[in-house]
Amino acid sequence: MATLHKEYNSFNSTIALNSAKKESLITSRDSLKKKIEKYFKEKKEDEIQPKFWSQGSFKMNTTVNPISETDDSGNVRLKYDLDYGIYFIEKKGEDKKRSIDTWHKWVFEAVDGHTNTPPQKKNTCVRVIFADGHHIDLPIYYMNGDTLELAHKSKGWINSDPKAFFDWFNEMAKSDPQLRRIVRYLKAWKNFKEINNSSLKLPSGFALTILAANNFVSDSNDDKAFKLTVEKIKVELDEIFECKRPTTPVGEDVFADFSETKKSNFLNALGSLIEACKNAENEKNFKKASEYLQKQLGDRFPTGTDETEEDKNSRLAGALLGASIKPKPYAN
């Protein structure tokens, strides 16, 4: 059996954000923060001043480098997705029940013109799209005492606490950093599968994070940990197809609106991923084993050497033996 732990770790280095990219995205985020602060300081004076909190995969360090896409004009786009929460804290006598449209309108006005592409008005946020393809979502929250609510344009005020979700995941991941890698592998799998099949819509990175954390199986090798975790996810979903939020709103099923087609597509995709992992595990040749996984994870997953474990051990033993043999002194 070919162990591909080294290849998985190389894959992780490829898909994980490096420090330069993190700084670039933080620069974009902070420029928006300054613009929003300026708007509320000038337009609203001391009436309402926002606070900010980075959330989502960027905060949890599970963001993956997306596969590059080309738009209709031939420009390469990298669709990074950041969430940057805007928080308004209730003051005495203040009424949060201004219409949700008003809150969204204010944030939209604050960022309008920041990039060449107009902001998008979404149900859960205002989205700012940058020239290179990345975007920053700006969900709007209102805090009244200990109660935190999201301004959702179609559903009204919704209890939500992204910081609690970060704390929940971070508590689980800090004891075993392998969990963050498993989440990245799943997100990279989703990215590759959807790029290659535009009609396929797999669950969000948020849902995949919950599934991975709830079903995480640790192992000294990432290839085995990934396979066992995905298998456990599939077993759980085959029994009851649901994915419940662990934090506010606790118990909400994020799969509640899944159609039968979307449900079937996801389970079938998981089945194909598990089959590829099993084939790779049972294959003795590293190159052939990695090729099974490349069909699921893409060619960013490295190709293993064209040899078996026995070939590798024999090669290394030969190299060590050669290094240990000292040439005899020249004899007259």
C-alpha cells in the first residue's frame, strides 16, 4: 500500500494561504473598514458607529487558494471569499428596528465606488468585488445586550453568532492541527469538482467544516485521516441527511433547503471520493495512487514517484550502502 502523507502535505502547502496572500487580503479588508468608518463618522456622527470582526474561514485559517478562472474577457480571476462582520451596538434609547433595508442601504452607500464593480446587494450581506476576482462579504449585525442578530433581507432579524462558531471550531482544532488540513482538503475537493461540473453545487465550506469537525478521525498519515473522516461523514449522512449548527442558532439544519437532486449529487460525489481514497490506499505504486486522487482533487495534488514502497526502500538502502563504502587507498 502506498502512503501519500508527503503528497497530501505538499497539496496542503499549495492550497493554504501563504503570508503574502494573507497580507494582501487583509489590506483589502482594512481599506473597506476605513471607508465604512469614514462614512458613518461623517454621515451619522456619534449616532451609530460600527465595530468590525473578521469571521469565517479566513479567521479560522481554513481558506484555500481557489482554482483560477477566466472571465468572458479572458482575464484570470481568483475568487477568494472573505467575511467581515459589521457590528452595531445598541445605545440607550436607540431603536434597532429601523428597517433592515436601511441598514443594508447605509453599508452599501459606504462602500459604493470603492471598486470599479458596483457592490452587490445580497440577502445576508453587501458584497464588494475586487478587480482580481476576490470579494469581501459584509454581513450586518446588531447587538442588544448579549443578543446578537443578523440583518437578513428576506428572513428578518436572525439570531447569529459567528464568533461563537469560531470559538467552537478553534477549540477542536487547537488540539490537533490536522483537522484544519482535512477541512482544506474538502474545500479544495469542492472547488475542483464544481469547476469541472458547473451544474454541480456541493455544500458550502461552512457546512463542510461542521461535517469534518463532527466526524474527524485523526491519524499519523493525512491520507488515512482524510479517507476515514470522509467515510464517517458519508455513514452519518446516509443515516440522517442533516447538518446542524453547533452554535447560534443551535440545532438549525443547514441542509433543510436541499432538494432531492442536490442531496443525491452530494452523496454520490462523496461516494466517488471515498472510492478514489480506497483505490489509492490499496495501490502499491505511488504514481498510480496519486492519479486516483487527482481525479477528485485536481492536478494541484502532486504526482507521486513511479515506484512502490519496496522499490523506494531498496533504492534508499542502496544509496546508504553506497555512501558507507569508502574507496580503497591507491596502491602503487
